[in-house]
Amino acid sequence: MLIALRIALYIQVLLGLGRFFGLVPNQRIWETHISLGVVIAVLSLLALGPHPRLRPDPMRTAARFMPLVTLLWGLAMWQDLLVGQTMTMIHMLLGLISVGLVERAAAQQKRALAGR
């Protein structure tokens, strides 16, 4: 499940950057960005939940909930509650922070399960 989350995050980054730079004009593809955001939020809640072989870590908890924060920000933008390029840049920054936190949590989990 963690690998699916990581792959979905990178696809999401590519779709978001494509939209920002005008490379994704198709509305159906753009709707995929929104749907994928929901999938990512659910996957992060499930895949990064408490694990018996990992000690509690605030960064892992942040990685678990950061995609949800990014999704909520994006949904507010979609509903025109947050408008403007500054809001878009903040959304992009939140997304990149999500990727970094999830990658950190994945690496930590891999090391712990490998017994290092």
C-alpha cells in the first residue's frame, strides 16, 4: 500500500505541474488530479497508521495527515474559496511537503522492517 501511495504522489505532482504550466488543458485529466488527491489522502491515512515495529514519531504522523491538508486546501481552491496564484503556490508547496514527508516515512519503515 505504501508503494501505491508513493506512485500516486508522483503522478499527482506531474499532473499538478502540468496544469500549472499549461500542459494539461484537458478537463477530464484535470478531474483525475482531484480524484487522485482523495485516493492519496485515504491511502496515507491507511498506509502510515501506527505500526507495531515502529516507535511513535511526530514526522510519521505529519506524513500521515499532510496529504489530507493538501487535499482540503485544493478543494477550497476548487470551490473558489481560495483564489489567486499565491494560493496555488501554497497548494503546490503543501504537495511537495507531503511528498517529502511520505518519502521519509517510507524510508524509516523500510529500515525498521529490515532490522537496521
